[in-house]
Amino acid sequence: MSNETIQAMATALANIGKELTALSKSLSQSSETIEEVAPLPVPDKEPAVKEKSEKEKSEKEKPIVKKVKKPITKKIVKLKAEKNKTEKKKLVKKTKEPTVLDRVYNVIKRSRKGATVEKIKEATKLEKKQISNSLYKLTKKGMIKTVSRGVYVAT
């Protein structure tokens, strides 16, 4: 840095320092005026042990009574009925469509000599980028391996 920039920085820092001292003085003056207008209350020393109020004493003297819940038999019947409903819903659910990885893996698994990217593209109707990504993931998982460039076989 040149001497001029260093001097400019030094003067800027000096100005900032002056502004900070002026601000701190005005802050201390304003806090003094606030204390003059409304002095802060000084808390009295509290006894070491607090005496309990009438309410707290009466609460401890009351006997503890637990409410007895209704018989649980009705809840069990309801739970069984709910389980039957969920079982029926599970039976109605459709099977999930295979994911992109599943589709690519199935094409590779069905081919005896190995599947090329073009063959996978024709069978799955996916774009080359999707096929490339799925081939990478399948090789990382160890589900397929590369026989030669562009030819993949299921392991």
C-alpha cells in the first residue's frame, strides 16, 4: 500500500475513534438524566427461606385422588376394528411402478451377453443422461459391472 492510502486510513480511524468517544459521553449523560428522573429501585434483601403462602399450604394438605379411567375393553374393540380397516386398505393399494434404476437393472439382467446403452435406451425409453446416471449408481451399489466400454452385465 502507498503512504497516501495508509494516511487516509489512519485519519479515518482517528475520526471513528472521536465519534465513538462522543457517543459514549452522550450515552453516559443520557443514562444519568434517566436515573435522575426515575431512580432504579433497590431490592430489599429477601429472607433465606421463603415462607409458603396460604394457597401453597392448602394445596399440600389436599389428598391426592386419581381419577379412574373407563374400562379399556371398548378401546380394544375399536383398535381391532381399525386394524381390519387398514388391512383392507393395504390389499387395495396398487403396486408401485419400478424406479428408473429398477427399469435399467431389469433390462441388463434380462440380457445374456450384456446390455449396451442403446439397447437400454430403446427398452426403457429414457434419455442418455438418465441412463448414464443410473448405470453409475448401479455400479457403485455393485449390482452391475462393466464388461467393456458401453456394455454392462448384472452381477
